[in-house]
Amino acid sequence: MKQSTRSLWLLALVALLAGFLLGTWVGWRWLPSARTSLSALPGETKDEFVTLVALGYASTGDLEAAKERLQQLEAPNLAQLVAGVTERRAQAGDSGADLSALASLAVRLGIQEGAVAAYLPTATPIPQPTATSLPPTATPLPPSPTPTTPPATPTAPPVTQPTATATPVPATPTPTPAPQVVADGPINIRSGPGTDYPVVSALQNGESAAITGVNDDQSWWQIQMTDGSSGWVYSQIIPTTGDTDQIPTISDIPAPPPTPTPAAPPTATPAPKPAIDFVLESIRLWGPVENGGYFDGPSLHCGEKRQLRAIVLDAAGQPLNGVTLLGIYSRVEQVTGSKGPGMAEWILGDGDGLRVVRDTDGRQVSSDSAEGLVTDPARISDEQFIAAGYCTDAASCQALRDSNACHGHYSWDVTFRRSY
């Protein structure tokens, strides 16, 4: 009787478990609207998600699977997304396998290796075989003479010939590759270790040069080109090959040449050097048609776009590629040139701010900050609305805000200019 009761309880438990699993599957299959989009996750949760994807890639090596998972975050540039997470995790004090996996995935997605070189795993050197001399061949002892009856006529004793000994042949040592730099893109060569020294030449993608020295803080390599000329390249942005541990330190380095000052009239006062490297030149709200909408008489039909576009110019007003900007609140970095000459782009949520963080050679720079880049009409000024063509006066602009018109679908252009 006890055995029968126990069997009935076991059958009931199995039936309840099967019903629960069937209900879970039906809910997942037929109620897709309940699923949460990964792009709506908060920033820290997104960073954790990207780290788990990187660890999965490090374990399986499946790059396509990693891309498919990262695309669920709806980021415009997966390589910059992973590189940004790497920087934030490093600033938070993380180390070890997480950073190595993130940096490796960022490189496979297209980020320059120099940008995350500090977090990439260090290769273990392969031990070189030690040359060993061949053992000497033992010299055999001469045979013992066999006692015989002395002959009537004495004869000379036999002469034993010495056995030749093989001379050991030393193994040929494997030469250690000479240290070199190998450019993975255009790299400026300067006359000294710093941006205050003039550019004397350049390495193009794939070109290499021998490393002949390093400055005191190891931030610049002294190199020698195939034509015999020498110069300096910034060590943080160019890969190397060979053993760089024994590179000599160059201390006797001439000071950079003074910056020539153009001749000016005796009464003219030289203009002071700008206090910051990149100045904010303009902020512009996109118009309704530009943002994908239109007017039907007095009625506004909102567009669907929510873009944040940055344009960076040099001092002469020409587009400048290779400059890195940071989304102040999204913490996402983008590089100009990825969306057109001198352009970079973000997808706006509620809003963001922008500033320039690195120049084309990877140097940290100072920059103005662009603020107020929002998609909430309540936070957009009358002047910006009127300039974009959404309204004509304070009353019509306030009517837009009162109706919460186009909430979440406004786009902005921000222009920075390099001051030197």
C-alpha cells in the first residue's frame, strides 16, 4: 500500500512539472510582445551583457555568434561599443580575463589594436632549444696480448693504432628577430619624441621600420627606415614585432625647434593660443522634413528619426577624420569618418552630450562640451524650435510642448573645430 501511494505522488509531481514547462513554452512562443528589448537595458546592464558575450567569444571563437548577440543592443558601431565597455571596465578597476576577452573581441570587430593594447593577453614566448654538443666517442682499450711460447727468433711487438675521436659539432643558434614597428594605418614620423617636433615622414599601412631606441617614459620609439633616415613614432598607436625589452633608452634628445612666429606689423599683438584644443562651433536642431516628417497645413506629422550627428573640422574648416568623440551620458565613443567625411553618429534615447576626447594621433585633448541634445520637446527652447521651422512664435512653440509633439523623435547636428 505504501509503495502504491508513493507511485501516485510521483506521477502527480511529474504531471505538475510538465504542465509548468508547457505553459512557459506557450507564453514564450505566443506572447512575443512581453519580451524586453536589450537596447532598453540600463548602461551598466548593457556593459555586463557585452562582457558575457566577449567571454563567450573567448571560449568558442565564434565571431558571427558574438556579432549576432551584440546587434541586439542596436549599437551603430559594434567595435566602438566593445572598446568603450573595455575602457569603462578598466577605469572601474576590473582586470584579468574580462578585459582580455573584451579587448580581443574589439580587435576582431575592427578596432585598432593600439587602442586596446594595454588589455590584450600577452603571448607566452616559445622556449628556444639549447645547443648541445655531441658526446665524445669513447676510445677503446688496446687488446690484451695473448701469451705465447717465445719463438726462436725474437720479433718486434705489434703496434696498436690510436682510434680517432669525433669532434663535437655545435648546434646553430636560432637568431632572435630584430624589433620592428609595423604600421596598421598611416602613422606620422616626427623628428623627436613629441607632437612639438615637426613631421618628417610617414609610414603607410603594412610598412615596417627597425626600432633603434626609446625615450625615458617609453611613449615614443626611435626608428630607422630602409633609406637610412631616422625619426620617432608614438608607441601607443603602432604594433611591434620582436623583443623590445632590450631597446636602449635615448636620453640625449635635442629640444623641439621653436614654433616660427609669422611676421606682424610693429603695432600688432600676436593672438593668444586658444585655451582648449576643440571648440564648439554650433548646435543645430534638424527641421521636420529633414527628420522624416512634414506639415499638412497647420498640422505637424512627426518624423521617425532620433539621430545625434557630430561634425569635426580642422582649423581651416575642412572635415577631419580619425577624431574620437564621447557621448557624455551614454559613455559611447565614436570616431569621425565612420558616417562620412569628418562625421560620427549616435542613436539618441532621452538625450546626450558630446565632447572630443582624442585627436587623430591618439593624443588626449581638451574640448568644449555640447549639452541639451534631447528628444523631449519640453526641454527644447523657442529659439531652437523656430530656427528649425517647427513653430513661428512663443505661443505656437508652447503649443508643441503642451501636446508633447514628436516626443522621442528629434535629431541634432553638433560641429566642433580644432583650434590649431
